[in-house]
Amino acid sequence: MAREGITATGIARICHCSPSSVIRIIDEAVELKSRVARLPENLCFDEFRSVNSTMSFICCDAEGSHDIVAILENRLTKTIREHFMNRYTNRERAAVKSVVVDLNAQYIKFIKALFPNTRIIIDRFHIVQLFLTA
């Protein structure tokens, strides 16, 4: 039912149980990957509005498949740094050639520490947006 887009509350009503029971059962049934097998050479960093209007972090492959590399519950520097530092070796992170970001200065500050051989590329959409605003 969740795959069909029915909310936890809706599933709870149908199954005569609590929404928290539905969420617990879904969490037990879903196995999340904690890391991709290999970091892509080119990454994209961005944030998006998620649950309760909080901002979450997303990282994806910048080329080819555009597969999601990571979705983190928040966009705090500490959370993002720990994610990449704890899951990927220095060698794996050093193989990343570029990271595409928006104009979020927070990302630019720590990208070089995480990915020492990378080029930082500002997303052209944000450059045009900045130009039009100016």
C-alpha cells in the first residue's frame, strides 16, 4: 500500500492499527543501502524540503545514471562530513573529480577537505538566477 502512495495514516485506517505500527513495519521491511559500492567521479550536492518542512541533503551521480548516492536527514556540515568520512576511504574520496553545487557556501567550505582532488562547479541554473537578480 505504501508503494501505491497511501499514507501511513491511511494504511493504519485500512488495517485497523496505529500509524506508528505501520511505520515500524515498513522500517523493518525496507533495507536501506548505507553506501553505494563506488563513488561516482562526478557528484551533485543539493538540498530539498522534506518532512515537517526541514531541509535535507541529497547527493547524486552527476553523469550517466544520476543515481542517488546519499540522502541525509539534514544538511548540516557535521552530518555530511561524517557520512562521507565514515563510509568511504581517502582513496575513494580522492577519486572524485568534480562536485556540482549551488551557491551554498557551506558546501564549498568542506568539499575540498572531503574530496581533495575535486573541482567545484557552480550549477549554471544558480549562476543565471544570481545574474538575473543582480
